[in-house]
Amino acid sequence: MKITWEITDDDVAQVSNLVKSFENNPFVIERRRRNLERQRPELKESILWRVLIGCLLTTQQRSSPDSPINKFLNSEDFPLDYEKISNFNDIASQVEKKIRVVNGIRFAPKLSNQISENFDKLEKGGWKDLLDKVKTLNDLQDPDKIIERESAKKIAELKGFGPKQSRNFLQWLGLTQYEICLDSRVIKWLSKIDFPDWIGGATLSEDKSYNFILDKVQEICARADIKPCILDAAIFAEADKNRWNESNVRENWLYPES
């Protein structure tokens, strides 16, 4: 079977117009600052753990500025940070209790088990491998699509991750420019420019099909001279109807000095 998929000039124009429309949006500005200008947090266990938690919590759940998840992640005394969770006797049980008290966050049992399994794996020697992966990206003089994809594939081995959240993890840290999370908001916007209607959740759960679709996103971005991570930010800004502002766009936990 051969699939023909042609990127048109109109597709490229729509991508360019969207990014131009939101170039001054705080969410897009922050993405540019972190991912393109490389103003990133220090890569250490506590930061990586917080991003890991954020990725799991936002799986199949909205993370707009005023969402329960965003407020939970930015709470002054975040109950699931690395230091606190290190002192839990029964991680799965205690994490579930912490999540259940937050109205609007679903899947508490599943999330608590995933968090517990990941913590156990990392504490049993996994931290070195994870830190090595992110530092490889962080130390690059120039972005490298191949290394970004290889790193995402390794991050996808974390419990509860996969092609989408592995990209989210790396992009959240500011480490990628080409590999993005093809989540529901991105797919919904792509459907406006006649991306194939067979793109969906099942398709995006497999590496081969995910990479095939992302290659096309990267192609259209290359023709528009726009980095995919900036297109992703513009799509989010549009979906959240300009609710991001300077006071909520920079996660305090990721940038404690701000």
C-alpha cells in the first residue's frame, strides 16, 4: 500500500498565518525563550520528576491556565515533589490520596500506580540513564532531529508514557525543537488544513505511524520556516483563547528564581 500525502502551498500559508497571529502571545514567547533561546532550568532529579508528574497528569486531561491540573502543579506546597514523595511509605496509596482531594483530576488509581512504578524504576538506577539522555540534548550546539527522536523513543519507556508524552516531557524542559506532542489539540487544528481524517488516538500510539505523521508536520514547518515547537505553542495559544498571560505562563516550580 502506498499513501500519497502532498503538502500544499495553502497548508504552508495557514501554518505561517497561525504562528504570525500568536507570535506575541505569552505562551508562544515562553516556548521561544525556552526551546529556541535555550533559557532552561537546571537539569536535576527534582525538575525532571516534576515534569514527569506533569506529563502523566495531563494525559487525556486538559491543562489550560485555569485547569485543576495547572493549579495543582503550580501550588505553593506541591504534594508530589521529589523530596516529599521520597518519604512516602506506600507511594501508590499516598499519591492516590493526594490526587483524589483535587476536584477535576481524573484517573487517580491509574496515575498513582504509574507514578509509583516510575519512582521505583528511577531510584533503582534509572536516574543516571534519564539524566544522560536529557543532558545529551541539552549539550548540543545545534538542534538535531535524529537525536531528538532517539531520545524521545527512550523516554517513551517510562510507565504511562509513549510517543506523545515522551515528546511532551522533552519539549516541556525546552530540549526539543522538532519533536512535538501530537495531542488532541494539535490533531484538531491539523484537521483544519486537510490532514488525513484517519489520524487519531490509536494511530498515534504506535511509533511508526506517529513518526510518519510527525515527519509531515516537520515538512510543512520547514517549508514555512517555522520550528515545530513554535507551531505547537501557537496551536495551544489559539485553543486556550488567549488565556495565557505573563503571570501564569512561567511555571513557578520550573523557574523558582522568577
